Amino acid sequence: MVSAVPRLVIAAPSSGSGKTTVATGLMAAFAARGLAVSPHKVGPDYIDPGYHALATGRVGRNLDAYLCGPELVAPLFLHGARGCDLAVVEGVMGLYDGAAGEGELASTAHVAKLLRAPVVLVVDASSQSRSVAALVHGFASWDPEVRLGGVILNKVGSDRHESLLREALDSSGVPVLGVLRRVPQMDTPSRHLGLVPVTERRSAAVDSVGAMAAQVAQGCDLGALEALARSAGALPGGSAPWTPAGPDRQPTPGPPVVAVAGGPAFTFSYAEHTELLTAAGAEVVTFDPLRDEQLPEGTAGLVIGGGFPEVYAAELSGNEPLRKAITELALGGAPVAAECAGLLYLCRELDGRPMCGVLDATARMTERLTLGYRDAVAVGDSVLAVAGTRMRGHEFHRTVVEPGAGAAPAWGVRTPVRRVEGFVQQGVHASYLHTHWASEPGVARRFVERCRTS
């Protein structure tokens, strides 16, 4: 049964401990053993799943108890893990760090409990020896509902260092399932929002994932880790895989074409969005705004997600034919949904370079990071939602759009200060807010229906 998929959650005491290295390396090492591995990431992160996909050959998927609600974590997991032999879930931040002011909500520990999955703690041991036992004891005993099944020691300096660490942990009751030494080639380049996405460095990313897999396979007890994964408890009764299918509808001739921006400049998207659009009756076609000079033939609607347009501002601005095509589509009333990077692309300019000019606003990079979960409500009717629709979202950017909202804003947001943000005009819905449509499937159905009738 799908509910019996063996699974592990890879966590850490804090960010920077090596979760991504270990999780990605484990995924690739298990896949090299011939296992079909389902990759997952706790939280709203878009970048790590790209590395997970390289490691497993499957789509990386997010499990976010804030954006989607705790009740959807197990169903979304089962949807992604269908047909797999084993699942690896990479955590977010520290094991017990969740949404600010919301207790355990959306933490790695919360997701591990919802999945009834054992946790493997990745510890950066580079500056400690005996103290590691106190640290592991604290994490193991903090919440008795979290099952800490083992430890992987990362950045170990020498045989002597390893011996001291193992001796300290002997009495902890938590087994050491792996020891990884400091290996420079395992490092992957970072940017202001995390790792550089796979699409920007595919060949080098393949090499990085290969190095992670080799190091993990050499330093970890894969047999013990697989056995731990197989000890995961049954998921809560009644859990069934999530499905993008909505209410039955009569087939309609000529499904509307929904163009979805992709390529290196627009890498942030959830796999479920495309699945929901397809299930709603759309033909989804991906295009690359850096390379393609025209929208896909027959485009009836446009989705532009997040990414790094500021990195590619010159190239995006230089592709004038596509900018004009997008402007014409939007001014003609076609449905357009833009999030974060998509919002910037629709502005008049970004860092002084001309963009699409759909919105009467300018965008620029800043030093200030805007980060956090948001509670939002639709201010008025749009191609995505009717007025009053409540959704949860996430902001993560170092840019400013001026003005921050149009005459008809997209969302009313509590951050905790109440404000309005984004733009709704004709068929355009543009906002900084990243949302997960699985939490409100009607968004995709409404968008596709507007594509049919616009």
C-alpha cells in the first residue's frame, strides 16, 4: 500500500549543518542501489527540490504545513511517493523551528510527526567533541512524539575527532548512522536566497550531486538507514493520496493553452500547480523568457512564477519581442498570474532596464531581505479568486516595487502589520506572495475557466 512507503526525515539543529548535502546524497545513493526514491522538502523552498530531482530522477515536492495546512501534508506526501520504494524528506532550518509565533507549525518536527517518520539529525561537529552528546540528548528529549532514530556527524576533521564524538554518543541511546569528513567538492555555490538553482549550473550541479552521493555512500550506513526508514509507522487512518482532479466536468473541445514561464530566470514553481492546471482542462506549455521570442502558439493564459529576474534583467529586457507579446496578451484581457519574479517582470522597469510595462510600477534590488509566511485575503475578484478568499503565502525577496499596490490590490496581508499589496487589473493578478494552489484548488479551476472565456 502507498501508505506503507518507507521514509526518513533529515533534520539538523540549525541551518548550515549540512541537511541538503546529506539528504540529496542519500537520495542519490539509494537511487544508485536501484530504489525508486521519492524526494520531498519541508517548507516553501523552491531550490533544494531541483537538486533532489537530479538525485532521484523524480520531481522534487514540498511539504508545507503552513501554506497547505497540516491536513494536506500526508496526502501530498502520498501523492508524490506513489510507486516509490522509499522517501527522503529534507527538513527546514532547525528541527523545531516553525512559522514565527505559531509554535511547532510548519517545523520539520511537525511534519515528521504528521508523517510518523523517524528523524535523522545531521550535526555539524566541526567545533565540538563531547558536547555533541548534550546537544543530541536535548534534541532527542525535547518532544517525545518526535522519534530521533539516528545521527549523522558532518564536517568531522580526523579519525581522532571521530573517535571522540562516537565515545561521547555511546551513552546517548541514539546511534551514529554516518560520519562525513570535510570535503570541499561537496560545496555548492550560494546566492542571497540560497543555493544557485540547478537550471543555472546543470552540468556543475550534476557533478555536485554525484560528489554528495559518493561521500554519503562511503560515510553512512545505508543498510541501517534503509532499515530505519522501513520502521516508519503507518500514516494516520484515512490518509489517501492528494489528487489534482476536481469535480467532474464535460469535456470541452480545444483545451486552452496556458503558457508557464520557465528557464533559469523563473525556476520557482510547485509541481502541483501544473498538475492542477492540467486537471482543470488546460494544455500547459513551458517557455523560456530568456530564449523564446514569442509565447507558445495559441496561448490563452500566462503563469509567471518566482525566480531571479534581477540576475537576468539585461537578457529579459533585451528580449523585446517577447516583452511586447506579453504586454499585448495582458492588455487584451487574457488571464495572467504572476508571483514575485513574475511581478517584477510585468513592471515598467527593473533596476532601470525596461520590462513588460503591463503594470505602472518600477522594481529595484535592495539590501533588505523580506522574508516570512503571510496570511492573505483577496481584496476583490480576480482571475484567481473571488473577494474574501483566504490563502496563506510566503514572501522571500530583496526587491522593492513602487508603488507596492495598484488601485485594485491583489491581497490584504497581515505581516503582522495589516497592508494591501499587489495588482489586479483586467485579467492580471500580480503579487509578491508565493502561494500553494493545492490548499485552494479552485484557484486553478477558476484560472482555466477564465482562459476559456476571455
